[in-house]
Amino acid sequence: MIRTSVRAAGAALLALALGGCSLGSRPVVRVAGRTATVDDFIRAARNVDPTEGGATRAPAAVLDGLVRDQLLLAAAHAQGLDTTAAYRQFRDATTERLLVSDFSAHLAPADPGVSEAEARRMWEWRKLQSDVLLIYSTEKPIIDLAQKAIANGMTFGQAADHFNAPGTLPPGGSLGLVSPGQLGPPLDDPIRTLPVGRIGGPYHSPQGWFLVEVRARIPAQPVPFELERGSIVEALRQMKQRQAITAQLFAMEREWHLVLDPNAEFPVYQLLTPARIGAAPPPNPSPAERKQVLATWKGGTYTLGDAFADLQRSDVRAPNASVTPAIRAWVESRAITRIGLAEAHRRHLDEESDFVRARQDELDRYLLEAESTTAMIGLVQPSDASAESLWNQVKARYVQPLEARVRWVETADTTAAAAVSRGAARGAPLAAAARAVDPSLIVHDQALRFPESDPAWGAVLDGAGRMAPGEIRGPELVNGRWRVLQLVEKREGAPEWAQLTPEMRMSVAGSRMEAARQMRFAAYLDSLKQALHPTVLAQNLRKVPWPPPGPADATP
């Protein structure tokens, strides 16, 4: 009795476990300890045309793709491609980019909402454009000095040239005519509301500090609201998102107590401007120099070593080496990025399934490309003889005019040209049609051979491929005169290898190289299949409809 109860309880637990195992997590491919699931199949299927190949061949192609990817990933891991310095750098850069992107998305609502009244008000505002001058600095003391200089008699434009860092803004700080909504916060309201000639500011943003002067307001030609409504709504939506992000960034800087060293830009400037005398190597900071702190925040620092590492990364844009305020802003932005990463980890964004999946997808793509490249090592460019051999196999598909004989007549008289065309179209030879209209018209007889060096006649030869002997073309305007042309005869065929242009030969060689790559790749996959013995569990796809459900649909 006890044994029966235990057996019944075990069966019940097993049934519960099986019932809780979703269809999406069931395996469809197993290779060397790696598994692709039904969910992987569905996600891959969303990237193909569901109608191509039908409901039988298309799913099979997706499944073959999963097998291929799992074989290549298993080979990449076996060869240690996931342990190289390049892979680690890509992994870290990918993690940073995706986490910062996810964190930024959390700083602002996905759809802040824009009312009809807001859109129409912006449309009304856009009936005026402002002629704007700007002074910008990453440092508040520089803006204070600019204000004092203007108060002491310097014009705004002169102060802009004096205090704006070279290359940051146009001469005189002139932005030209600016429409409301174009600059975004915190500058959008001042350029719209400041009295003409009055200086506004300083205005603060995460990028720095600004002074603004509006020199004039000029009426703009309005576009009907119905035509511009969509772009206005999108501009307002983005503006609201930027406002929310700006407010969150300011709050984050205060919460994390971000402080830049007063001279943070100068060590980085030295990294960006190495000695250029003789063969002096670029600067490489010593271990002691790498420890120099450029910025601090609660629980972290940004050092010269961190800056040096960031400057080596291809995914991080270096600042303008000739503009020290830009270098300082760059240091601050890199420090804020580090804080954002710390904040993202604190919020456990790196544990969310969407992030984990997106990160793994990019890492897998990197390894797939690396392994595919490895498989092509030693593949040589095809010789001219090999490319010529390929051309001889396929040239029958590329029949084109090789020679043509044409007759043509030209006249400045539109009416005469049309009359000649009508006469020849009724069946009369071109010469007879021309004589009937005007005996002084000269009928030219010309032989054309492919390839024709004259581009104008080359176009005629190409068009001859679509004409039948005796057919008329024109009148058409050529060099200011009207031409009527008749195809007398033509000879078609495929050009020989020696007749091909250099560009066509390169194209044929490229096709031969691609065919060689495909053959090499197919052979490599076959060798992986023989070595790794992939297991395909197609039966687990029986309940998956085709096309598969979209991202918003729940997996059964």
C-alpha cells in the first residue's frame, strides 16, 4: 500500500514537471553539449521570408541553419576563439553598449505622449524662426568670464569667438535661423521666448553651459498642420524623452557625487598629441601614470589608465585633440558611462532575459564570423585561367548585341523629324522616308561593334538588343538635334573573355571566388558533422505553426 502511494506520488510529480516544461524550451538541435531550443528556432524563423519555400522547405532551412550555427559555435569554442584578447574586448564593449542602451531606456518613458494641443502649439511656434548666437563651455567659470566681458562692452559675437573653444561652434557663435524644437532642452525655450537683443543664461545641460542671444525673429513659411503633424509629434516625443533623461542624469551625478579633477583634460591631451619629432613612439603611460585619477564618484574612479584603454577601442570615439574643453567633456562622459554601468548593475538590468539574450546573440555572431573566417584560411584568389573557364561555362546566359548596322538622320526641325519617323514606321526604308519629307536630309549608315567606345553609341547598341531589324527609334534629342534611327541588322552572342571589360572580369573572378568559398564552407561543415554528430529533434517542432508566432505572441 505504501509502495503504491509512493509510486503514484512520483508519477504525479513527473507529470507536473513535464506539464511545466514549455514547448519553447524543448531542444531541437544538440551539438557537443550545446542546445538550440524551439524558442531559438522561432527567433531564427522571424528573420526569413515565411512564404519562401512553403510550409515544408522553409522550416527545414531554418533548422539546417540552427545546425550549422551550433556546429560552428562548438568548433569556435573548441579552438579557444572565445578566449582571445579580441573576443574579450568585443565582449566588454558589447556588454557596455547594451547595458548603457538599456539603462538609457529606463531613464525615460518609451512613449511620453503628445497631445493634439501640444502639436498644434508647436506648429504655431514654428511660424517664427530665431537668428541665434551661442556661447558654450563645459566649465561654468568660462561662461562667467564671458558674461563679464559682455557686460564690459564686448559684443556677444566677439565673446563667442574669444570664449568658444575652436571648432565647437561657427564663427561668432552663429547658428543661423533656428526653429522651435530644433535644439531641445535647455535651449529651446530661450530661443523662442528671449526678447531680441537680450542675453539669456547660463543654461546648464549634461554637455555643459550656454549663453544665448537672439538677434532677430523672422517669419517662416508655414507648412499645413496636417502635413507636418507627424514630424512635430515625433520631435516633441523625443524632446520629452531628452528632458527626462537630462533630469535623471543630473540626479544620478548628484547621487553618485561625480567630481572631475580640475586638470583632468591635460593628461589625456598628452595621450592624444604624441611627439612628432623623428621616430618618437606614441606615449604609453607608466604604471604610476595610469593610476592618476581623472574623475571620482561614490565607489569608483576614472583613471588615466582607463582613458588610455578607452582610446584604444574602436567603438569609442576619441575627442578632438585640439580642443581641451572637448577632452574634458569626453572624460566626463566616460565617467558618466561608468556610473551608468554601475547603476545598471545595481538595478540588475544585466540579469534581465532580454539583455542576456541580446548579448549572447551578438557574442555568438562574433564567433560565427570568426569561425567562418578561420575556415577560409588558405583559400587563394582564382587565377585568370580559372575565371575564364567559369566565363566559358556561363557566357551563354549573357547573350547581347555584338554588332549592329544602323541608318540615321538628324534635323533641327521637330516636325520634319516626326514626319520621317512616321514614314519609316509605316514600312518605308529610312532613306525613302527622309527623301519624301526633305530631299536635303542626309541619311547616315554606320556599323557599331561591342564594346562601343563612344558612350552615346554604346547606348544605341544596348538598345539594339531590344529592337528588331527594320524597327525605328526616335525622334530623340541628341546634341541639340533630332535623330531618327533605324536598325538594319544585328548580330548577337556572348562576348569572349578577351572582349570583357576589366570590371566584368573582376566580377567573374569574384563569382569564382564566392563559389570556391561556398565549396570550402560546405566541406568544412561536412567535416564538423562527421566529427561532432549533431542530433536533430525535429519532432519537437510538430506543434509550432508556420509562420511561427511573432514576438508579442506567447510561446505555447
